[in-house]
Amino acid sequence: KYERILRRIDSTTSEEFEELIVDLRKLVIGYPSWSNSAFAQLRIANLYNIQGKYDKALSEYKKVIENFPTSTAASAQALFAIATIYQRRDDEQTANKYFNRVQKEYPDTLVALNIPLYLARYYKSKGRIEKSNLAYDEAIQKYKAIIDEAPDEKEAILALDYLTRCYDDREKWDEAIVSLRSIIDRHPKSVSAQKALLIIAGIYEIKLKSKEKAKAVYQE
């Protein structure tokens, strides 16, 4: 039901929203220790958020954090959603407080990893170029630090993906190549180094239209 509603939000009636909320709440109340109950509660909040009922959404998101503290993925998503609601209300100070909570309390989640890039793109979408550039610089340093320090290669690869998106947004290809080369130099035998090489080759081939340089890096 939830997935169907997401596919046709504009044509969903308030009665259909409420019916699904009631069904999800039955799951949460009936099976409080079930691991998926946290996500049922999260979806209740999302449904209010989708409808623009932000006060109700905030209340329901907070229940995720309070009632399911061990569900890190759901709690991180709830905090992130709360932050975005405050952004819509132009309360940047409160929004940043919740973004910071995600990064501090749930640093190993995908939500936390996404926040530096999300904020840079948010400021860019608002035309706040100076703020956006600063946020991109901070995001790049953050992702490079994660790549250097990550004990898990999977985490390093994810951070590399986000780092590449930062450079892609700014179209600073020469800077991207230098940065990616530094990763290869520091971690020459890693999977992230292999992927960095592929990204460099793609930059030469697709962005800089230099097929000879791309070919050389592919051979490398």
C-alpha cells in the first residue's frame, strides 16, 4: 500500500492516507519488538510529511527516535527528515542541530554520509553560492578523510562515490583528478584506488573529451 501511494501521491485521497496510517499503527502497537516496526513508524511520519502536515510529522518522527533507539537506520532517517522540515520553515539553526545529531549519533549510516553533499546542494538550489562553495569544500575534506581513515573498504568506496559527486556538481575536473590521484598514491593496493582510476579515466573520456589520456588511464 505504501509503495503504491508513493507512486501516485497526487491522486491519493486523504482517506487513503489515513487508512494506511491506521494499518501501520496497528503494526507498531501490535509488534513493538519487531525490527520492522521502527520503519512502520517512520512511514507513518513520512505519510504526514508528504501531505504537508508537518507538526504531526515531527511528532511521529520523534516517536521513531524515542521508541526505537536501537534501530539506527530508522532513527537516522527520522532525524534527517526533522531537519528538512525545519529547513522548509526557514529555521536553519534548528535544522542544523538535527543534521549534526545524525552525524554525531549515527556516523556510520548512509544518511550521515549523505549530509555534507546534501547541504552543499541545498545551498546551491537556494542560490546561496558562497555558502554552497564553502559546504562543497567541507564535504570534499570530509569524504577524503573518510577514505583515508575508513577501516572498511566498503565505507571508503561509498565515500569515494560522494566525493566524485561533489566534483561532478562543481565541474572542477582538474582538481578532481589531482584529488583522486592522491587517493591512489596513499592507498595503491586498495579497491578504492582501482575505482579512483576508473573515475579518472571516465573524466578524461566523457568530461574532458581526451580519449588518448583516457586510454592511458584505462591501461593503467
